[in-house]
Amino acid sequence: MKKIIAFTFCAFAGTAVFAALPPLTPEQAEAAALAKAKTAYGDRVGAYKLCLAQNKVADQYRVPGTPAPGACTAPPPFTPPVAAAAAPAAPATPVAPAAK
């Protein structure tokens, strides 16, 4: 019973801590987007290398006369994501001084 009570208390305390996190700054959001893009690219490269290894093994056991395994497509080079919003520009029209 004590374990159930302790687990329930920790669950509620944990959700309260995570609910109070401040929003990300633009720099943090940009860094998170870059990390997400790098991870996705790493996954594509890993899938390509896995495809090459599977084709190599399949070629070793392939019976003559059967079709070759499908070709692997190499992922394009990594390109970092573009910043979503640039810094706001200065106003185009100059502000007139106030009349006296």
C-alpha cells in the first residue's frame, strides 16, 4: 500500500514540475529544430547503410537466375533547417519629431 501511495505522490509531483516549465526561447527552439533535423538525417543514413548490408548478404545467398534485391537510394546531403522567423526589421519610414 505504501508503494502505491508513494508512486501516486511522485506521479502528481512530477506532472506539476513539468507543467511549470517556461516556454523555449527562439535560440533554444532553433537548437531543438537543428537537433531534430540531425537525428532525422542520421536515421536516413542508418537506413541506407542497413539497406546496403542487407543487399550484400542477400547477394551471397541469392540463387542464380533470381532477381537481384532492390537498389538502395542514398540520402541527400544534410542541410540544416532555415530559421522560421528572422528578427523584426526596423521601420521603413522615419518617425517625425513631435510639434512644439
